Amino acid sequence: MKTIKIFVASSEELDTDRIVLGNLVRRLDDIYEKRGIRIKLFEWEDYDAAFNDRRKQDEYNDYVRQSDVFIALFHKKAGQFTIEEFDVATEEFKKHVSPKIYTYCKNLKPDEVESPELIEFKKRIVEELGYYWCRYDNRESLQLHIVMQLQLVENGQADTIKVEDGNVTIDGLRIAPMDKLQFAAANEDYIKIQQELRELRDEIDEMQLELEKKQQKLEKKKAKLEKDPDDEDYQEEYQEVSEEVEKLVDRLQPKLNKYNHLKEEFAEFQNLLFNTAKRVARLQGERVTERMRRAMDAFNEGKVREANIILDEAEADARRNLEDYKQSKEITELKRQTVISSIEELVLKTSTIMADSTLPIEERIARTEKIYAQADEMAAETDYDREKYVQLLLDYAEFLQKYALYPRALQVCERLIKMCEELYGTDHEKTATSYNDIGSVFDSMGDYPKAFEYYQKDLAICEKVLGEEHPDTATSYSNIGLVFDAMGDYPKALEYCQKALAIQERVLGEEHPDTATSYSNIGLVFDAMGDYPKALEYYQKALAIYEKVLGEEHPDTATSYSNIGCILGEMGDYPKALEFYQKALTICEKVLGEEHPSTATSYNNIGLVFDSMGDYPKALEYYQKALAIFEKVLGEEHPNTATVRDNIRATHRAMGELS
């Protein structure tokens, strides 16, 4: 089993932060052990004793040499032995490219000042070594940095860390809320959107409470009117309250639409900021230009727009540097390094420009694609580090696929595969990733045979290199299972989805969102096979997790209710099907609003059940509600609109046959 050894150097003023890191590492060790990796943190009981015992310090220096990751923490001071440990790590890295060195300086409070020794040390690592040291504001941001560096040491990229519901997580373990990370919490656009969401949510909650009271009042008026339908006073009161409800719904819906749209934008913005943070993390311990250092500082302070502006001139400089490089009769080390620095600046620019929300998204995508192409061209023209070039192409391909630029994505993926095979061989994780990436592009394009071919290659490497109990292997099984499902080979789809589930249950646990997804996938396959009891069983397992992890008013929970309602309907249990579809509808109306496509889908589903029960007037009532939303939101030519129209026509025919 592989072991990642971490050494943390700091003075006694940061003892608490070291303890926090120790606790984090122990929690991460549980996660990594399931991947076949252990994490060992070099710790000592009495740090002060090291300063009085030179032999003891020599022992610590030996630990530094044995480590894979060396982390130096500074605040106000830079002790002599901490600096010595840093120097030992630096010399060891020069000889063996290990340990990876990361330096963090905790932000000063207004009344705090740095010691002359720390000022001199920071100046030295920038001027002599070219290292970028990173500031951190709190324990959450420090924890995030450590997790990202572990990911980079493990597999070369921080790809299993993600933002879920405003929290940075790794395999379900919460590392830090985005609100505690300065690059987000101090970002003006982040603060603005977050505040607008809070205000909208408060307004919506207040209006929904008022609507609920009025609807209850309306029900009471309706009950009275049913007892005495000829009472004109009851009729007038009922009509008056009914109009109040309609007006309130008309006022509420635009706010719900705005809230849901803004929430989606906010989630995407969080991901763009976080992707930039991951890019900055990769540059820790690397030589960076002064321009990059200023841009990285600006980003970490929440000033992504300023970081983007700082890097604007990098594009023009890069073109000049490449032309100068091409025309030079003699390539000096200085010219080579100048071009390489330009590539690094361009790569950082791809992240800052995507995170700059002041620019229209179409402009950001177009400019980022152009910058990636420029960096790619420069890397191809020079002897750019091949491992960094692989990472550049991985990021480039991921970007192209995300924004549906599939033909270009295929070209980049094909070159990426060739480079990985030449550099790492055919049995390496990076090569597996390249196969998976191109398979994903073919999958998105609907070319399932090609997607299957490359997913199989990815799986073969994962099984061989990572083993059959690794989460990445489970993902490969899932990908293949879903391709089989798309091709209509349900037995094979079931086989692979069940393999994925078995791994996730053992490695991630039975209450992990990925496990719930596999339960749901298997339910879909059983549904397609016509085995409704089995489909129901797996849909219910997925629902139990979603209710527990996401809550009963989450859109994914609503989708699970709909899945179960569909199966119950296919099994002929219409009252139960109606019950679950109603639950889905209630969530959609409350969370998404009465004019959302998902709400319309729920209306249509309920209409289908009433149709099957022979209650055609009720079926038409719900079909008409669905049609009104689809026509208004999606347009009259949308397939969903056409489907509901077909349902309405079929119901009218059925009513005509019965009359």
C-alpha cells in the first residue's frame, strides 16, 4: 500500500493550526485507505525540545528528507529551525524532485507585524527560488490547500474535490464552506449574488406563507359554498379570495423563476472560482513570474477581475515571445524560459477569465478557447515539460467538452492519448483518464460504440493499476453501464451498473450520493427491462439516501418521487402512483415554482395516471396545466409541448369512444 508522508514545519505560534491539520489528515487517511493509500503525518509531542537538542533536530531533518510533502507555516515569525527544515527540503527536492514544497503565511491582524527574519525569508524564496508562497486567512482555507496538494501528489490533479451545495467536499467529507474561503467570501460578485439570493428567499418564504394561509381560507370558503351553493354572499366571498390567491401566485412566480435562475448561476460561479483556486494550487512550489504572483495574490484576496486584468498583457507578450523564439538562430535558456513562463501565464489566464463574471459568458468561452489554443501552440513549439503539457491538454479537452465544442475536443483528446501513451505507457492512470475523456466526448455526441471502446480501455487500466475496489474503477463501470443502457443492451447495462454499486457501497458507504446515483441507474435499467418490482426497490433505496442527505424538498428528491410514481403506474397501482407524483409536484411548486418545466412534467405525469384510471376530465385538467407551462416556457414547438398535446388528443378520442 502506497504511503504519502507529510512533514509540517512551523513555530510554536501556530501549534493550533498544526493540530487542526493533524485531525484533518487522520480523517483523510480513512478516505485514502479505501483507495490503497495511507497518509502519515510526522508529529512530535514537545516541539520546544527540538530547539534545545541538536541531535533531535537532525532527526527531524531526516524526516523532512523522507517526506513526500513538506509544508511550512508562518505567521509573524520565522524560527531558525523552521527555516533550516525548509532549506533541507529544498536541497532534497533539487536532488530527487521530492518532497513537494508548499509555503503558507497566515494573514496578519491589524495590530500584528512580521519579524525581520520572516520578511527576509519571504524575500529570499521569491527572489532566489522563485517560489510562490500563499496566504491563508483561517483554518478552513488552510485545510482546503492541504487537501488539494494531497490530490496533486496522489494523481497529479485535484479532480475529486468538488463544490456541493456551497461546501467543498472530497468523497462526501466536508472540507470547508465556500463562505469561509477568502477567494470567494471577499469576491464582490459572490457577495452580491449571495445577498440577492438571501433577500429573494426571504421574500419568497413570506409570500408562500401568505399564500398558504389564503389557500386554507379558500378551502373553507369552498366548503361553505358546497353546503349552500345558492348563497350569494358565499359565492362573492369565494370569488374574492380566489382572485387574491391568483394575484399572489402571479406575483410569486416571477420571484421563484428569478431565484432558481440566480441559484443556478451562483452554483456555476462557485465552480468557476473553485476551478481557479485549484489552478493556483497547482502553481504552489513552482517558479512563477512576478505578473503571475500578483494575479494569484489578487485572486486569493477575492479580486478575480483584477487578476484577470493583470494577466491581460500576457496574451500580447506571449505572441511576441513565441515569434522571437521561432526566429532565433540560437535558443538560449533565457528565451526558452521566457516562452515557458508565457505558457504558464496563459494557462492561469484561462481560469481567471472564466471566473470574471463581468464579461458575458459567450465572450468568456470564446476568449478562453483562443487562449488555450495559443498555449497549446506554444507548448508544441518548445520543449515544454511533457507532464505539464499533458495537464494542459487534459484541461483544454475538459473545457471543450463542457461547452459542447465536440469536434475540437476530439482533436485535442486524440493528441492527449498519443502523448500519454508515449510518456506513461498504456498502463497508467493519466492514460486511463485520456481514454475516459475521449469516451465521454463520444458519449455526449451519441456515438455509443466509440464511447464504449474507450471506456473499456479506461476500465482495463483502472482495474489493473487501481484495483477493482477503487472509486475510479466504479465510475468506469458506471460509464460502460450507461452506454449499454443507451444502446438498449439492458442485461449488460445492469451487470456493469451493479458492479459500480458494489464498489461504492463498500468504499463510499450506503449513504453516499454516488451510491444513490447507482441505485437510481439500476432502477432505470430494470424499468427498461420491464422488471418493475426490482426497479421500485432500487428507486426506493435512492430516495432514502436523497431524503436523508439532501432533504425532502430538494429537486433530486422530487425526481426520485417521480421515478417511483412512474413505476407504480406501470404496475397498475394508480392511487400510489398518484401519491408519489403529488409529492414530486408539491416540491416542484414550492422549490421551483408553478411555471417551471419540472412542475409541468409533474402535472403531465398526474394527468397520465388519471388517464389510466379512466378519469378523463381530471386527466385533461392536469394536461392543460402542463401544456400552458410548456407553451409559455419552452415554446409551442418543443418536444415536451408536442407530447402533452398528443396526450390531450388521445384523451379526447377516448372520451369520444366512450360517449
